[in-house]
Amino acid sequence: MEKLYTIGGMTQIFNAKSENINKDLIVQGFSIDSRTLKDGEVFFCITGENTDGHNYIQQALEKGAGVIVASPEKIPLELRQRPFSRILVTDPNLALLEWATDLRKQFSGKVIAVTGSNGKTSTKDILAGLCGYLDFKSYATPGNFNNFIGVPLTLLNAPLDAEWWVIEIGTNKFGEVEQLSKIVQPTAGIITNIGESHLEYLKNTKGVALEKSGLFAGMQKGTKVVVPDSLLHLKLIEEQASKAGVKIIKTTQPNNRQDSEGNNKVLLFDQYFETSIQSPLLQKNLILALTILYSEGVPLSKLKQASATLDLSVKGRFQQIEMDRWLLIDDSYNANPSSFQSVLENLQKMYPDRRKTVVCGAMAELGDLSPELHRQVGKSMAANGIENMLGIGGTEIDCFIEGWIDGGGNHENAAHFIDFRELIMDFNADLQEDDVVLVKGSRSSQMERFVEAMNKDRKKVIS
């Protein structure tokens, strides 16, 4: 189903002035990047943290932009007198949101929104895989496009004749989840967890919980939202849901067992589904995804079939890579305290009898609580059977080590590196057969460098 908009209709949505346009011209597409713009497309002069699309109007015109959506005062002086087609708005970013809001009203399928302190993207990817099995036209947020630019881009690219949209919603500051929810208008939702994320702005986990409960703002009464029963500030979330008329469904952690070949591929859902489901994934986020689909009317038989086909070898998100004689777990995409501790707990459950090492970088955006939160994670490393901890970066690594020692870790088995090459040399010298090695850190710590260095010996991706 095509999304037919005319330039005149788009102008009306924005309640904007226009110059040199053909109001009856059909919108052929759009772009926010002059490098990928196609002939005839609408170019939105989006302002980001490090760039401003108004600086690329000339390039967009050279690429054949049909219309430019821009703030008049930001158009370069040398271009203002040129007779190119333009829609003049106060804020192109807001105009993009307004267009996405209008488009969302045309979709009659189901929209599942996913938010949480961590696990959003992996849960979204799991849902995308399941929904893709149910309907090949289903659409999900690409990558982690979960902010005020990424969400409207997702909506505007999603097919209207799909049965399912899966939309990831993120936040940095108070009110963002609420505003995005009002645009997305979810028909169902998931809150993966509440943890210490973006504390520079949200202050504490209660603030995080209040921000995530903003998901209910765009939902109709009676809409269902799935959460783990271990969710921090669960009572507060339930109170906010009750005010909005949203129904909370709580899930429990599944029991995992091995199949006939000794592989950890069977999840027992005794309390909710009263059955077992085979899947190559052993993630608690799989339960959240299955539960919301089941509550939305998907038969259990189809969920079993869809689960068995899941293949989510996502780079940097708990990707298990079988090396020549050891196991590398690449969770380098990002890190915050709750996601770090969750992964540590999972490792202990999955590999209780194998020697485990953590190679880590710092966790970012934690504000004044950063030292203490790094200590807590260091303590959790020791408590969850990690035998060696190698960190690279600034003073945060010292805090990891302080917590490590407080938790009973051997001081001699923890090391702080500044030089990446020295980290590699020390790691290789101590590596033993059958080791399990977790690599994790915030994006700014660039822990993918370690994974890339190790991947020369890569054998096979497990999951």
C-alpha cells in the first residue's frame, strides 16, 4: 500500500508557508542525508548533535532534491534568492515528527513498542524475527533508531499493509518516552527492565521508572504491557499503568534445559504457557516477546514454529563466537550497570563450571553516581564467578577493581590497562582452553576493537 502525499498536503500537515512548489506533485520519497538523497525526493534539513542539514542544501539541490524543508532563517544567504522549491517551517525536526504522526494514523495493524534501560534492541530484534515469521511484511526499528529522529524515520519507512510494526523507544531526558509514545500510539508494549541508565538526566532508578512509564501516554485503555516480575520499581510502574488504564502482564524467568544433543535450546514456560518451546536463544527477553504476542492473540503453535526459526547473530549483542579453543561473548555494543549485571548473572547460569574472564571498558552517562556504580558492577563480577577482570580506560576501571576486591575477587586477577596492545598481550598470555570471555563497555570505550583483534581466530557464531 503506497503512502500518497502531495507537496500541498505535506505543507498543510506542517501548517507552513511554501515557495516555488507544485502543490499537486506527489512526494516520491524523502531523505535527511544529502549523500543518499535520490532525485525528486524531499530533503529535511534536520539538526542533530553534530550537524545541521541546512549546511547541505546546496548538495541536496545538486543531487536533484524536489523540495527542501527548512527553517527560513537558517537557509544560507547565498541560496535564499534562488528559486528552488521549499517548505518553510519553524523546525524541520518537528516537521518530520508531525509527518510521522499523520502517517501513523493510517496504519491499522498492531504496533508493539519496546522500551527499557537495556535489552531494548535485542528484544526488538527478537520480536522482529517472530513477527517476520507471522507476516513477511512486518517492519521493525532498524538498528537502534529509537530517538526523536530515528522513530519518525522508522514510521515513515514502515509499510502500511503489514500486520505488525515493532518500534523501539529510547530516552535521554525526562518526557521523551511520553512524547514518542504519543506519536507511535502503541497497541501493545514491553518494558524490558529498569536500571541505572542516563542518570545524568534521570537522577536515579525511580526517575528512570517514571520516564519509562511514559510509554502509557500514547496507549488506549485496555492496552497490554509486558514486564518481568523482577522489574525494579514494579509497584510504581503498576500505579502509573492503572492511572492510564493499561494492563500490566508480569512474566517469570524461564527454566532452561538441554535438548537431546546437549544444547541449551529448550525453554520451559511452566507458569505462563504450560509448555516448552525450542529456540536457539536463551534470553529472558524472548519470554517478553512471546508473552506479548500470545496476549495479542497469536496461537501457541505459531509461536513455537516462529521460535524455532529465530537466528539473531547480532554483532555486539551477546553474540557467542566459538574460537579455536575458547568462547568469546561479544556484548560490546553498549553497557550500563543493570545490563552489565544481568549479563554476569546469565553467564554464571550458562557456564557455571568454566573459567570466566571479563574484558571491559567504562560505562558512560552515569553522572555523579558513576564511581559507586562501577564499584557495584566490579563486586557483581566477583559474586558471579568471574575469575579474571581486565579493564581498559580511565579512573572508572579503578572503581571496577575496588568493587572486585570488595566482592572477594583476587587483586592479582584484576588489571587496569591504558595501552590496547598491552591488554591484548596480557590476555593472550593468560588465555586457557575452554575459557569463556565476556567483552563489554559503553560505546565510547570502543570495546569492539578487542573483538576485532580476536576474530582472526574466529570459528563459528553460535547465537
